[in-house]
Amino acid sequence: MGVDVEWHSRVPDLPDWHASRRTLLGAVTDEDDLLADLLPTLDAESYPVLSAVDPYGDTILDSGQATIALSEVTRLGAEAWSERMFCEELARLLERCTERPGSVVAFIGD
């Protein structure tokens, strides 16, 4: 399954793969389903942005929402090395989005 995360210069046309590549600035691939497994376990009160990400559909965050998601990702208790590495990559991507107003982060579920 997996929930891949992409950083775009503006809201992408996700149904059109070729068009979405023109706005792509960076990506994190959830090859081990770490994010897909984690999202359903997050409670909405503690993780209001990440818990709202649809693991089966597409969720787009603007730079303001990415700021909140970044703080949520840094609070995740990643235990395994692969989880820590994924969270660090995701945090870097979210941070880059917060530094570039107008850009967005797209969580692409299966």
C-alpha cells in the first residue's frame, strides 16, 4: 500500500501523472508502508493534521498546514532505524514546504 509524499511548487494535477511531474520539487516514498500503517493509529487531538491524511486517497497540505504537520512528525516516536530515517526525510520535505509559501505537500495514498 504505502502513502507517498510529494512536495510541489503549486497544487498539482494529481490525476494527470505527467502534469504533476512539472510541479514536483521533492518526494519521499513509503516503500515499507510505515506511514500507511502509522496514520490510522494517530489520534485527532494530538495529531490534527496527520490524523486527517487519507491513507487511501490524496491529501494536499498548504505551507501553513505543513508547519503543523512538521511539528507532529517531530513528535512521532519512531523506534526502528527505518522509521527514524523515514520521519527525518518527511520532516525535511515538510520543512522545505514551510520555507516556500505557495508550495504544497501531497500525501498520495493507495
